Amino acid sequence: MSNKLYVGGLPYSATEEQLREIFAAHGTVESVKVITDKFTGRSRGFGFVEMSSGGEAQKAIQALNGTQLDERTLVVNEARPQERREGGGGGGGRGNRSGGRNRW
């Protein structure tokens, strides 16, 4: 088993320190990352916790999956590898619109 965990259902007020405290009760926490919105800086409701071993990760899953944090139900399971994304950064441009200058 991997030692990297996905944690979903986080309250939007959740902090990395809060998550570290919760998981530290079940083993040694190597790293914590709460995913935040790049514009508001607020939690997007999920994050990742890396435990020091697969056994500790399994123990944390069993203890914390389905528990409540600030009236939200946590989903804790083994993190899947990040999928490779195709293409570049979309952003802007005129797309496939025909025309250009003086099109009206």
C-alpha cells in the first residue's frame, strides 16, 4: 500500500496544521497539502497527507474515513497517481472565430 492519502470532504476553513494534528494521532506525518483556490486562497475541500509507512496510512484510513470534521464527512483513501494532462494551457485567444479586425 502507498503511504500517500487523499483526504476529501474537508471544510473550506481547513488548514494544513489542523490536518497534520488529526493524522498525527495515527502515525508519523511526512507531509500535508491542502489544495487551495488560486484566486481566493481558500481550501477547495480536499488535500493530501503522506504518512511515513503504508501500515500507518492504512491505520489512518480505517480510523478517519467517514468521520466528521466541522460537520463535514471526511473521505480518506489511498491517493491515485496524478494523471498526465494533455495539451497546454488553454487561456484566452480568439479560438476558432473567423474574422479579426474590422469584422463588423
